[in-house]
Amino acid sequence: MAESTLVTPSSALATVLVDELVRNGVRDVVLCPGSRSAPLAYAVLAAERAARLRLHVRVDERSAGFLAVGLASGSGRPVVVVTTSGTAVVNLHPAVLEAHHAGLPLVVVSADRPHELRGTGANQTTLQPGVFGGVTRYAADLPAPVVRPGLTPFWRSTVCRALAAATGWAGATPGPVHLNVCLREPLVPDDAAPAWPDSLEGRPDGGPWVRTDVGPSSGDEPVVDGLAHVERTLVVVGHTRDPRLAVLAAGWAGERGHPVVAEPFGPASVRRAALPHGPLLLTVTDWLEEHAPERVVVVGRPTLTRAVGALLRRPGLRVDLVAEAGPWPDPSHVAAQVHRPGSLRAEPGGPGQDAPGGDGVWSRAWNRAGQQLADAVAARGFPWPSGLGVAATLAGALPEDALLVVGSSNPVRDLDLGAPGAVGAEVLANRGLAGIDGLVSTAVGAALARPGQPAYALLGDLTVLHDANGFLVGPDEPLPDLTVVVVNDDGGGIFTTLEPGAPERAADFERLFGTPTGTDLAALCRAHGIRHDLAATSADLATAVQTRPDGIRVVEVTVGRASHRQTHADLRALARGTLTG
């Protein structure tokens, strides 16, 4: 932009912010409509027209936040979400919390009224700075601009600091940041505005600018300690912010002959290296007692099964953690030592390590048990319709290059227990807080971040209803190619597998936990102009999944909610019978 261009102070601020965001690697911006945020909207639109970024407009801020979460998760880049002032900002809080716990570089840019209006009763004015509490990695409250020189370097530096914090460039854990931008009227471009004195192009000489690294952390930190070889070592791979850590862990375990139990997230290669039905194996406590490990190496953050937690609390067991930057995951406070990811790159026999030894009998017993379970489960199969049956059918039908977003609650557990090995090319999930909110938008965002890759989602009916606005994609917006498989058990099926679902508590279950809605998902899809299909058989579902996604499509499978508890109990009984006779 030439210095002679006439712009308003608010337009200048918005233009500088967007320009610096793009300079530092931002390629996707999610925008919600609003009046106070108009200068930001025009600046983002101008950047899209110049092919500098991709714009996504959403009418619901909560859905917009989770769309940004999906885009960040799928791309590994920082993603910006822009809102107007007032309650619009607060509706991003669930997505900000997810980004905080998942370590995703979410950049919230909220428009605000000028400082002098706070506390005066001015309409749509509240105290927006600090609205997300202590979960943001960085927060700045930019005052409303006035026509005077010298502010452009401050604005640019603030954006750089925010992106450095969001991406973990400075060494901290990646996560959400908040730029609260106060904007003064006029809020729309005005050719009659006074000339802005600073050039909006380039940066001033001598400025301390930071070029943030927008990709995943390289993990090239020095090895500060080693993982000594212990023959009877089990490796548990949980959710990792950087999928390369999970791959590194699987390779490290393979080189040493250690069995691996992995949650169903991340690249397929990790699940291929893991024991088939490893989480199910841990439920066979009699077998586990006879084949207990001496040490468990936990990589990342386990988020799914109680069996893993029970294993880590075994008396006499040594637990080593390999953790990413930030607070290490040890909810039971059992870790003997915490290691940096570089420890997994150390060669056997290197500093702090002993060369592998032993005869491998213990490891072979674990591998043999995993294969026995896989054979037994395959021979019996799962009843149809059931959550486990849907997960197993989906896993078997997905293309090898598929991206799968799996929902919280029952779907992720059914996938973990029902799929013996790799699922597509990669599995993404909101495991930061593992909530059911925002998952339709997360799946849409992940699909948009991976154009050309067939994208799928496995969600429950309450999850879909919680974020039905995620299906709202305007006619001028990029449309994802995404097939959403919905396990419709008409309510909170997860609770049937937990303590509230015990038969002796049946009297109050339906109202407090079952929460049936009776929603017609086909009608909901029609309202959004989305294709809806009902898969009555396993073959129907397999055929739908094998059809490459084209636009948004919902494939519904109706499941009896009461079936979950029994199918899971039957699976555990099958495992016990297979391994203990």
C-alpha cells in the first residue's frame, strides 16, 4: 500500500495486523460477521483477493472456533479466528480450551470498543482482555488507533510475539493466543479519511522482528538423559501434539523389541507397529499379572482407557515419561523420570544406556497374545448394528490414504477396541479436553486443510447435534469433501458403559444420562442441503465409505443405546477366554 493512500486509522491497524500475520505463515482465517470487526473483515478479504490467504466465513462463533481448531490440527500452521465484540468472543472459549490442552496454534483476534467505553454501560462493551483466563500463551490489548506516526512497528511486533508464542517458537508449549483489537469509528473504508502517515508496506529498519517457525517443533533438542535398556519394557503411545514423536517412539520400540500399546491417533504407521487390540489386552488382568512389565515408557499423553491408568499404578512398576514441552502428563504421580523426545533417538548402548540383551521371550508372549486376540475377534466379529460393529466396518473400508476425525465419547473407544490395526493414513481427534463440542466444525476444518485427501469423521448423534451449525457453509465458502458417519443411539450412549449405566441404576438413567432427543437427522441434513444416507447393513456402510467423499455427506447408522454395555462386556469376556482359557 502506497503512503499516499487514504485510509482510516482502524483500517490501517487491521491492514497491518493481517499483513504481518501472513508474513509469519498464516494461510487460513476464519471470520464471523460483525460491525466492530468490519475493518478486520475488509483487510482479510483484500488479502484473500490478493491470493495471500484463504478466508472461511461462519455465522456461529463456536463453530468458527472449532473450524479453526480443525484447520490448525490438519495443517500444523497457526490459524486465525476473527470475531466482533461482546458475547461473540466468549463463544470461542470451548475451542480456545481445546487448543490450550491440545497444544494447537489458535490465534484469536477479537474486535473491541475503545478503552474509554469500558465500564460506562456502552452497548456491547465488556472487559474482553483476559476473557480466556490463564490458558492463552500470549495476550495483548491493542488500544484504538489515532492518526499519529510510530504505531506500525508496535503492531507488527505484537503480532510476531503472538505467533511465536502460539507456535512454540520460543520453546514453550504451542497453544492459543489472544489479540484484542480496539477499533474506533469509522469502521468501513473511507476515501475521505485523513492520510495515514506511516507506510503499511515493509518493516522499519532496526526492528526486532521474529520470524516464527509455523511447522511442528523439530525436536532437535540435545539428549540430556538416556533410557536405559530394560528387557521387559512396554511402550504406551498416547496422544502427541507432534505426530512425529509417536512415529519416533514406535521406531525406538521396534529397534529394541519392546511391545507397543497405542491409542488410535496420529499416523497409521504407529498403529501398525503396535499390538493388535493392545488396549483390549490390558483388560485381561489375569494374563497381565503373569506377564507384567518391569517398566512402562509412556510417550505423549494417554487419554482413553482406564486399563492404561490401572497399569501405570501397579506397585513396583517403573514408569518413564517421554514428554513434549510443557507440563508432563502424570495424573497419578507415578513417573520415576521425565525424558525429552531426544532420548528416543539415542542409539542402544549410547550415553546413559545399556545395549539390548535378553532372549525376547517376554516380548514374544505379548506379540503372540495380541495376535491371538486379533484372530479371535476377527473370527467372531461384532454384532450389527453396534458401535463396535460400525467402528470395525469403517476401519476396514477406509481408503489407505484417508484422513479420519474421530469424535469423543463412544466412537473413539469403539475405534480403539474394535479396530485391530491401522485406520486409513491418519486419525485426528480433539483430545486436549476430549469434549463432544465443536467436532463437526473440527472435521470440516481438517478436511479443508487436506484438499485432495479423502476425509471422514466418526461421530455420535449428540456430538453432531451439539455442533449442527458446523454444517453451515455459505455458498461462497470453500466446501470440504467430507463423509460423516453418525452412530445414532438417540442419546448419551457412553453412560451405558459406565457406572450410571449399571442395571441397578436404571430407574433414573434415561432422564439424567440417556437424554434421548428423537431428532430426525435426515431432516436436519435436508435443512442444511446435505446428502443423508441411512446404512441399514454393514455392507451399506462399507459401500458408502468406499465412495470417495464429494462435498459433505452424512451416513447414519441407527444403534440401540442399550447394546453398548453388553457388546463391550462380551468383547472383554472373549479376550479373557482367549488368553486364559
